[in-house]
Amino acid sequence: MTTENIDKSKVKIAIITGGSRGLGRNTAVHLARRGIDSILTYHSNRAEAESAVAEIEALGRKAVALQLDAGDVASFDAFISEVGQVLRQEWGHDRFDFLVNNAGTAYHAAFTETTEAELDKLYNVHFKGVYFLTQKLLPLIQDGGRIVNISSGLARFSFPGSSAYGAMKGAVEVLTRYLAKELGARGIAVNTVAPGAIATDFSGGVVRDNPEVNKLVASMTALGRVGQPDDIGPMIASLLSEDNRWINAQRIEVSGGMVV
């Protein structure tokens, strides 16, 4: 199938923040396999974003990469304007269907050593950015659309050194329930997906590349291994499908059974 043969009036479009790599990219690829186009955001690595776009286009779908600092709320108005232009120019649409708030950064430090500056960075990306980017994108989301906020298993179980990161993800989970309640009148379902430890380049690739960490995670996971990107992307793609239209205001952990 080529993009020339696609009926644009039937195309569904997802915006995936941090969609150029890791779980965001994997999600975009699996959405493409289900016939869904994407707008991917990236922070600074344009080449990696273009590689993700090429991978999606090789599947016969359309993708566009836009630069976004997910922690810089002051830049969001310009980003929203750019999204509107891209929707019109590339798809002939003025709305999109799905938002996946995936962009994030890792941080590991003991509670006693966490600085105000580092906490503010996490807050800006993982909570404030999610809050206001979603708010500003609402006029462009189709009624009946879907929002998925990415959390973490660390919002349920506790590991020393993750208090700041886990607390931000906990805030996102509470926000998800409020969004589901307040956006229900528009038919917009909002859910949280909370991955466990996944073998990506996140946090310097520690789960993927450090054998000791990999073994430790596997030992505390019921299915006996660390997670892979292909354990997460297809689940998110499925959650956004019509098969799961009645799932709303839920936290869904996708961890293989970590710390159960």
C-alpha cells in the first residue's frame, strides 16, 4: 500500500511525544502496522527522528517529525501552530485522533541528594509539560479521540534513588483520572500505561546493557526476563484501537509481573 492509495478522509493520526526512539518509536511503528499515521516529536536528534519517519513510511504510512522541548511550556504555542499547519498540509485535516504523552528523561538519585534544580527539570517534562501540552492540544483532538499518558512501574513499587521520577509519574496517573472525567463529555478516553523496566537506551541503556541490572530485573519479574520495546508498543497500539474503546481512566501496568 502506498500513501497515494490512502483515502485521507479515513486516515487516523497520532501525536507521539518522544517518538523518535525507544518506546515512542516502537509505538509509532506498531500504529503504522495498524494503518495509523503519526506526528513524532524529538528533542534534538533530527537524524534519529528522520530514521523513525523512514521506518514508518516503509510500512506505507505517513509520518512527520517535529522538534519539541517537552519541558518548555513557553514553546508550546508555536508547536501547536506548527501541528495545525502540518495537519492541513500533509493530511488535509484540522484534527488528530490520538495523543501519546511519552517524552521523558531519567533521573536516579537518593532522596537526600536530589536537588531542587533536578526536581524542577523532571517536573517540567514529566508533569507540567504533559499537563499544558495536553491542554493546548485539546482543540485539535477529535471528539471520540484517545489520550495515553506514559507512567512507570516505579509509581507502584519503590526503588531507592527513584523518588523524584516515581513521584512525577504518580502525579501523571492522578491527572489521567481527572482528564478522563473532564473530557468524557467529548467522548475522549484517557488512560495510563505504566511499563516496567525495558531494554532501551533510556537511562543510558542500563537495563539493556548492564548484565547485572538485567539479571536483577529478570529475577524480580514473574515472566523471568526484562521487557523489550515490542512488549510495549503493540499494547499501546491495541489500547488505541476500537477493540478497547470502553477502557477509560485506567492504569495498565505492562511489566511482565514485576514485584508481585
